[in-house]
Amino acid sequence: MDKFQNKYRIPSARAQWWDYSSNAAYFITVCTQGRMHYFGEIKNHKMILSELGKSAETCWYDIPNHFPFIQLGAFVTMPNHIHGIIIIDKTENTTQFVETQNFASLQQQSQQQSQPQLSSKNKFGPQSQNLASIVRGYKIGVTKQSKTICPDFQWQSRFHDHIIRDDNEYQRINDYIETNPLNWEQDKFYKSEEL
């Protein structure tokens, strides 16, 4: 294992041969810390969202407001994780991006639109428009909303991703996401322990 600043670091799970800011469809999974059931519960094969689960869902559908080059595919909130399809589609007519890593800042921005705006560039460059920055922004948004709902809430530090390579794979993943609550007890992220 490699060291950075004399500390061991876990190598990235991302494909080293792929540019994650490229136009593509990505299947992502983000788990809660310790796979704790923060987002609700499965009853009769249906997901019943908690207040934080509703926030997680709202933040997901808000992603294109922060990243206009994003289209969203299937999505599901489960008791301790979310699954979703993010489609990066950077075309010529999406050249003006709302560069926010903090979902709450978009609301503040709309309140300040009557004030003159200074132009600024993101000092982090193009990685602000890649899959990791999109997921990071989503996680930050949910975490900020959790502070009043469930102060102990935390995400796992990483997320799972899969580059979707063709239409058949897209349909298979789409079906998996949509039927996930039906198969909860066989899910690899299943953990029966609740909060």
C-alpha cells in the first residue's frame, strides 16, 4: 500500500484509464456510515422514507440545478444507501455552469441575484465538473439538511461507481434500481440493524 505524507492511503477505486468528466452514464451507490438505517424502512416491499430519506431524494433531483450538464436516470433511496444513474452530457448549450459544491449555496445565490455578481473561476479547474464533484455536492447537500433532522448522520467516505457501457447494461441496471426495495433482504448492502 502506498504512503502519502508518511501515512498509508487506500488507492482510488476509480478506473485509472477513464476520464470521469467524460460524457457517459454512470451507476452510483452511496452508503451511510456503518450502513445505518437513516433513510427509512422497507415495509411490504416498499420503501417508506424518513424525513432524512425525503431530503436525500429531494437533493438527488436537485442535482441538475447545480450541474446543468447532468441528466438523471433511475433512482432509489434505500434504508442505508442510494442507487442512481447520473448521465454526464456536456453539449455546447450547457457552457455556463452553476459551480456550487454546496447545495445550500444555490438557494442563497437566488436570493442575491439583485446584487451585482463578480465573475470568479473555480480554482480547482475541470475536476469540478466530474462524477466525484457531483456526488460530493450531493453528499454535502444531504449532510447539511441532516443537521436539524438527524445530527449523527454520516456518509461512508467513498462511493461505488460503474461506467454503463451499452443500452442492454443500462436497462439491466435501471431494472435493478427500480426493483431494489422488492429484493431488500437479498441486497448486498442489506443490514438488519436499525438506528
